[in-house]
Amino acid sequence: MTRVKLLLVTLILMLGPASDSRSQVTVDVAKITCDQMLLFRVTDPDNIAMWLSGYYHAKQGTTVVDVEQMKVVVEKVKGFCLQKPDMTVMKAVDAVAGSQKIGPPH
């Protein structure tokens, strides 16, 4: 039984530093450009869309998500971004969706 305990302690000590060595990455979503989003330079574009959806839902004070509408807006934003790669994604959302954003239907 002592060998098992020693093995477990050894494994814990070996795995502990591995989790501490990962670097933490933070992203200012307001600075992500269309080019960065379309080319997966920051993260999967779907992750950005989900974050933006949550952001605009919070601004509107709602927890209701119209998934189909969100997909439509995301595709429109991607199309717009192809034409304006230097624009930020948040400005592209404003240009495409206006007050609708990636939020609930009005």
C-alpha cells in the first residue's frame, strides 16, 4: 500500500508543474479585426460570435437567445468582413446588424 501512495504522490508532483506552466491568454474583443476573425488568428469565429452574443444580450438585459437569428447575423458579418478586413468585428456587427446586434428579436 505504501508503494501505491508513493506512486500517487509522485504522479501528483509531476503533473502539478505542468498545469502551472500554461500561459494565460487574454483578448480584448473590441480590438479583434475582421481579418483576424476570418483567418482564425485569435480563436474559432464561432467563439467570437458567442462572446459577442452574450455581450449584446447583457447590454439589452436579456437572457433569451434566438439561435437562428444569431446564425444569420454571423453569416452577414462574415460576408461584410471579407470586404473590410481591417475593420474591427464589433464595428462590423454594428454596421451589419445596427440595433439588432446578435441579440434577441425585437
